[in-house]
Amino acid sequence: MAGKCVLDGIRVIDFGQYIAGPMAAMLLADQGADVIRVDPPGGVRYDTPANATWNRGKRSIVLDLKQAGDVDVARRLIASADVVIENFRPGVMDRLGLGHVQSMQGNPRLIYCSIPGFAADDPRAGMRAWEGVIAASTATYRASPDTGKAQPVYTVMPFSSAYGAFLSAVSITASLNARELSGVGQRIEVPLFDATFTALSNLGLKVHNQPKPAKEFDWSRQLPTKDGRWVRYFSGNKKFEEFIKVIGMAAYRDAGASAEELGRRFDEIFRTRTAMEWEEFCANLGTEGARCNTSAEWLQHPHALASGIIADFTDPELGNFRGPGINVRLSQTPGKVRSPRPRLDAHHDEILKELSTFRSAPASAAAMPDLTSCLKGIRVLDLCIILAGPTCGRTLAEFGADVIKIDSPHRNPVSSHNDINRGKRSILLDLKTAEGMQILWQLIDGADVILQNFRMGVADQLGIGYAAVRARRPGIVYCSLNTFGQLGPNAQRPGHESIAQAMSGMMVRFGSAKPALAPFPANDYGTGLMGSYAVMLALLHKKHTGRGQHVDTALAYTATMLQSGLLQDYPGKKWDEPHGQEALGSGPLHRMYQASDGWLFLAGRREDLARLPELADVADKEGISLERAIEERIAGRTVDAWLPILTMAGFGAQRVVTDIAVLMEDALVRARGLSITREHDVIGPVTTTAPGVRLSRTPAVVGRPAPKPGADAGSILEEIGLRDQLDRLVSERVVVMDGIEAG
């Protein structure tokens, strides 16, 4: 029987503007939080139809924080809150007397989450950190790897803001779990610059002593079809060999055809059927291929609608519209959209009345004053492969869980091991043997959380589905992550990152005429974060009730949320946002320009031009004329010459970084601990990213480098009384400790 939402009774004060703050608060509202949105006179600073999504389920009050009386109301709101979310530049809330120090003195249980563009201790903290400024500085504006282009490419997808929102929701829920034990809140800082490093995690990985692999023909690609559409095919699938044999490509490969000929033949074969015919062909065979849809088509897609990730809503401004649904799903405490976006200031009197009767709860004694991590004492079994599922486990480890990574000795190498398995313990266990399954069940007996990323129904076939595990461990939190979720016509189809991008419209958006992959595996890492959010919600519910539940999320859900700024379909909707591999920005004052020695991103407002002598004389120009004039001026100086000039005039401006290896070696990135190089006990130095969040009482930690696959078998078996059986288990290959490589 489903119950109330997990966050019922949690009050959130949302001071957020633009994307990250409102989206983070929306994720909390979707799970039951009472979110009070505070807007300035005149309303939101980013007027977009997407506010119908980001501000759903909230209440509204307008406060002028330049007026002492309204500042006092804001203080009283904060005193009544469990959570505060703000995404101003560092120092703004402090100057208003609403910063974390002042706020938490009067409310020690408060969780205060700041989501600035750049961190308070970043030398760029005072810069106007528009999305494009952050993206330029984090190698987001790279061309698709499919194209080989050197010129940077603008994308309207707000990866940094979305990841800031995802990580904020995770950190807030982790802190609510910690508060259950300690009785006190804490300060969270999730800078958008820092948050982006989670999205580029595998691209930032460097095993220093490992030679670069030889380049081979890439069978995963976009393929043209009979009806002029494109299909994305992904080859990392058990049915790959059968697929290329059935369509006749294996013969060309086995005959030693060149990469050029293989590509030409592949294209020719795919031009014999329509895109949807190929998608159905792949589905029937059990391999991975998807038509590259537009975002508008995704809004009408049968799976999007049946899964509920796209749904119909009513909004006071848009009227009836179709847009993103609930991302994370909890079986016992399902989230829901409680109400449409409120009209501005609609709840002013109601909220003031509540404040007039509010009495702060007495401070509780800290039950665990030495609590050092949010998930201390939580044990997780991670059965996942590739990126999304293991990222969920890695995130839980960063917040303090003891994560045991169980890999199969039949998969060699362990994909992306050094990236997504840091901070975990590792065992290679053959679950195809009866004794291997017996050991798994003994590990389950001591676990709080299980993570798996099989297609819907596969875990049940293996005997380790939720129903079977719950029968033995009623309090288990069981998390399923996959490409399409647990509902809808595609739920049983296999899929990976690029399939989710193709189906949801992301590839057409980035590539236009020829679809192109986004610069990051953003659905994988985002789904890992949303999975950890769901797990932490379920753990919070378990603390209150003692009951576990099944939670799930999917790459298709994350792809929808990443596009939530664009996926509102209503009467009069125009799909006119910038797209394609030639895009440089969204307008003259929010785009990339080429200087004499590289590219820079410039973001500002028209009034900023008047403060800039170098450009003031072109301020009366519009559109393309203004772009051309700015292009000509910027080309005359170096990037380093322009940056101080632009920032002094109030613009946001950053050099456009297009090489992630350069970004990972940047002195500031290293000083901030976002790129770390450590000595691995087997393979030498390894560089990885690190958590892009800061928690004042229970900090997230990077965890030890990923161990050699299988290295922790002895200690893991010892905990279930089988240490003396290790040699036998290894000799019988039930447990494997050598021979499996770290991918």
C-alpha cells in the first residue's frame, strides 16, 4: 500500500532564480516537501515557459529584500524552515543578513544549500556566472566526438545547472538523513562549475602508465535510413555479433574491409529500411538501435507517455501543456505533482498567517555529535555495470556508505572501473554457480541497499528481484536503474547512453541535420545521481517507519529532466532554440567569439555595453549586425586581454576550454580538488574527478582509488564467516582474484 510522500512535513524556502535553484526545489517538492518560493517584486528573473515545470508544487510569496520589513519576513521564513535553497553569487545573502551563519544561529537544524556559479573561495566568485560562462570554462562547448570539429559548439542544454540541481537534491536528502542521527543541520555548497565535473567524470579519467588503445572501427554510430531519418546503433551489446551477421556486415569485417568501406556498407544497408523499421528490427533481435527523434516527437512518444516521464498538466499561464513528469519513483511513497505553478504572490497572506503562529521547536540534543558522514553504517551491494548504476554506488560511497561492488568474472575488463568504482570494495563473484548465489544471499542478509541495472524483469528471472529479496530482507531499499524504467512498451529493451539521447531528442538537438552525441554521457551520470537521491529518500523513510521499498529511475527520465527547460508543449509553442554543430550562442550577448588566440564566451545585458568603451559605439546595433560588430572587435585582441576588460564592465566572460585533458591539469581545478592524482597500489598514478559538493559537518569524500578487481574478496568473505573458504572458492573459480582487468 503506497503511503504519503517521503518529504511530507519538510519545509523548504526557495530563493532560487534561473535554473539550478528552482529545479532542485522542484525535485524536493515532487517528493512531498512544502516549498515556499520567494520572488522579488516583478517576478522571476528568468521568464521562461519552463517555470511551469520548475515551480510546480510550490507556494509563492513576493518579498522585496531591499526593504527591512520584507527582510524580517524572510528571516522568519528561514527560522521556520528545514531547508533553504539559494543560488545567488557568494556574499549576496550575507549582505542581506540572510546568509548561512546568521540563519543557522537561529535555526541549528537548518540545512542551508547554496548553488552559486563559482564557489565562495573561487577567484571568479564575484563574476556573473551565466550558464554559458560556466559551460565555456568546463569544456562543455566541445563539438560532438562524431564530427571531429575543432571549433567549439554551443548547446542550449544547461548541463551545469542541471547537475547543480541534481547534486543539491542529493546533498540535501543526505543531510536530512544525517540530521536524523545528529539532530543538527549543516551548510551545503554546490558550485555549478564544480558540479559539472561529475558529468565529465569518465572523460577526465587518466591512468598514466596505460598506453592509448589502438583506434578500431566504431560500430556504434548514426546511420541514415530510407525515409531520410537517422538511427543510432550501439554495439556494446550481447547481440552485436548476431546483428552484424544477420544484416550481412560480419562478412565484410571478416574479409578485412577497411574502415572506410565498412562505414559505406553499413550506411548502404541501413538505407534499405525506414528508421522505425530498423528500431523495431533491433528491438526484436534484442540489440540496441533507436530512431533519432526530435524533442517534439519525444513529447508524443508512446514510451514517454506510458512511463509517465512525460505527462499532461495545467498551468495558470500556459493553460494545458505537456511536459516532464516525476523523475525518481518510490513504490511505497510515490512522488507526485501536487499543484500547478502558483501565480505570483498567491500565498502571501496564508504564509504570513502561518508565521504569526509559528513556534520554533526546541533544539534537540545531538545523538551522534561525532557523526562524520551522512550514510555512516549503511551497507550497499552494487551489482551494476557500465556508468549509471555504479555512479549511484559511487555517490553513496562519497556520502559515507560502505559499498561492496560485485562484478562478474565473466566480464573482462570491468568497464570504467577506475572511474566509477573508487571508494568501494571489490569482489568478483560467479553468480552462475550455486555457491556464488549462496554467497550473494549471505551478503544480502547484511545489506541495507541493493543496486541493480538490469532491464525490467531480468533480476526476477535471476531470482534476485525485489520480491525475492524483500521476502528475505523486508527492510531492504532496492534500487533499479536502466535505460527505459519499469513501465511502458520499451521497458524490456536494452539500452545505453546514446540510445537515450537518440530517443529523447538530445542528438537531433545537438546535431540538427545529422544527429550528434552530446559532449558528456550526461544521462548516465545524471541517472546515477538521481538513483542515489531515490535511495536516500527511501533510507529517510525507513528511519521513520522501519520499512524498505523499491525505487527506480532511468536514463530516459534523466534525458527528459536535462531538457526540462525546453520540453513544454502548449498552444503557440515554437521550437526555435539554437541547435546544431554550427551554433555559437543564443544571441549577440550570450555567445562565443573568436579572439586572436582562441575563443571566449561573453554573457551580459545590453546596458553593460555602455560601460565598455571598446564596444559602446556599437550598442545601438541589433541582432546579426551587433554580432558582426562584436566579432570584429573581439578578433583584434587575445582572450587574456579581453577577460579583465569584460569582467570590469559587468559581463561574465571566460576562455572557452575544449580539451578536457587541459581542464583536468588546470592549476585552479587541481587546487580546488576537482582533479586529483593518486598512486594506485597496482597500476601507478591515476587521475580522477572528485565530488563537486561541500558539506560543512559531514563532507563528501572521494574515497580510495578503485581497487584491483576482486582485491577485497578476503575481507568481504571474512565478514560473513567464509574467510577460511577463500582458497577453495578461488580454486573452484566461484571467487576470482586475478586475471580481470580494470577497464
